Amino acid sequence: MAELLTKNYKKKTLTIKEFYERKNKVLIWHDKGGLGDVFMQRMIFDDLKRECPECEFTLACLPEYRDAAIDHPYIHDVVDSRTVNHEDYICVLNTCVTIADRYEHHKAPNYDDHRSDIWARYCGLNLTSHDMHFVIDQDRKRSVMSRIQSLKKNSGALIGFAPTSKIATKSLQENQIGWIANKLNEHNLIAFHKDELSSCKRHGIQTLSGLGLQDFICYVDCMDYMITVDTAAFHLAGGLRKPLCGIFTFADGKVYGKHYDFTLIQKHRDNGNWECGPCFKFGNCIKSRKQLKPCLTEITETEIISGIDEMFKKWPFKSEKT
């Protein structure tokens, strides 16, 4: 714990009363980043609690992400990162996304450090567990499952689908979405996004939009499989240990999925046909100055279908009829 206390913030000398009031209160301060980063940060609390069992660990993040962490058994509270007073805590550990971004850009393409491990080491800790410790509300899950049943079109698998990211060159193109829709036409493919996806609608894929975070977590937990690009749904499904297929472009899926059991679709240097990536540097792509990079646009139908087939081979679907 002594090493943890020396990181990130210079604390003023405390009076005996101040020390007593703040004793064992530790703030994990999440600055910047998105929902996927909050899911990945759930991995650090298991080892933090094991290292310092007497401590109360509070996570500070944007309020819209609160429900992505509040169920964690080793998180005492989740507070607003914009208004939290660092002086209320004896120790503040910084898990700013910029720390991981800079490390990835500096080390790419030859490294294998997951973001959770980068943050933990920055705070003086080596992770051993990487368990996100989701606690699913079973009443909510039963309600969600009841709603899902009304969406099913056939007796095939329930397959969650997240084809879109905030970053354009991580998001599938419409022809790629069409290949997946055709491949899975005997199953129930359900897209997740904050808004209805017209590209999915044109291929007969229904989108569940506008979900609260707790419902989103429950819906993903109810899926038989997940197929997702590099976005929060990938990390949620990985943390829930769902049968998972990840589709990646410039960021290394083998690194981001390091602690998940999943199949990968990616133009990767390890495949022998993609010498330059993954690179983590799409802004300085050596192959194209266009917004959509070749690591996305050149993912072929054969590669996508092969990745989905590999997922089914790894986790065979057992229908209700069988």
C-alpha cells in the first residue's frame, strides 16, 4: 500500500482528525475514455481489494457510466468525476485513459499489454485476476428475457450484434453487415446501439436502442452469442464470458481481448498478410489518408464468415428442440 500512496497526487499534511476521517478511503479516478474503458477498469478492483482488504474503493467517472460499475462487489461507491473532491480521500489513483493511449501509441505494434494491466502497474499493482465481477439482477434479467422472447423469429440462437463504434474506421460497412445478416438468417440477430441503425434495418436486423446501462448489461447476458466491433459491447460480453466474436481494425484485438475467451476477425500482422498493423495509429495510416482505413474496408466476406464459423465451432449451438 505504501507504493500505491506515493502515486499521482501530492497530498497535504493532514491533522489527526483529517487522517481519521479519510483513513482507508481510496479514490480510483477515471478521466476521459468511454464505456468500454469503465468495463475494463472493473478488472483492477479484485486485486486492489486483495492487496488492501481494509480499504473502501470509490470509482469516479462520468454519471452516465455509473451503472456500468455500481454492482461491483469491491467498489464501495461510484461518484461524479467532474465534481468529486480528491481531498476527501487518503489516496487517489489515476486511471486516466490518456495513460493507456500514450503507452499503446509508443509501444505499437509490438506489445501485448492490456489496458487494465497498464493502469494497474501505473498504480503500483500487478493484476492476477482480471475478473469484472458482474452481479446481474435476476428479476431484471427475467423481465428482459421475457421481452426478448417476443423478438425471436425462429428457434435459432440469440445473437447480439454491435456493428458500430464512435470511430468510423472501427464500424462495419453496410456490405459487411449484409454478409453477417445473410450468414445468420436462420438465427435471431439483434443489434445494440444508442439509436436505431438504418444500415441494420435495411438488412432485416432489428436494433435495440435507447437502453439504460443496467438493461443493456442484462440483454447482453441473455444472448447466446455476441458479434461486435471494437466497442463497449465487446468488453461487456468478454467480462460476462459470453461466446464472443470480435471484429477489429487498427487496434490490436489480440491485446484488447487478451483476458477474454473469443474468436477474432482482423487484418493482423500475425496472419501473414498485413505487415503494418494493428498499429493504434489510424490518424497516421501509411496505407490511406481516407477516413475509412484499409484495415476495415479490406476485411473480406470470407474472413467474416470464417470467424463466425470458428465461433460456432468453439461453442456449438444447442437449440431448444435438441
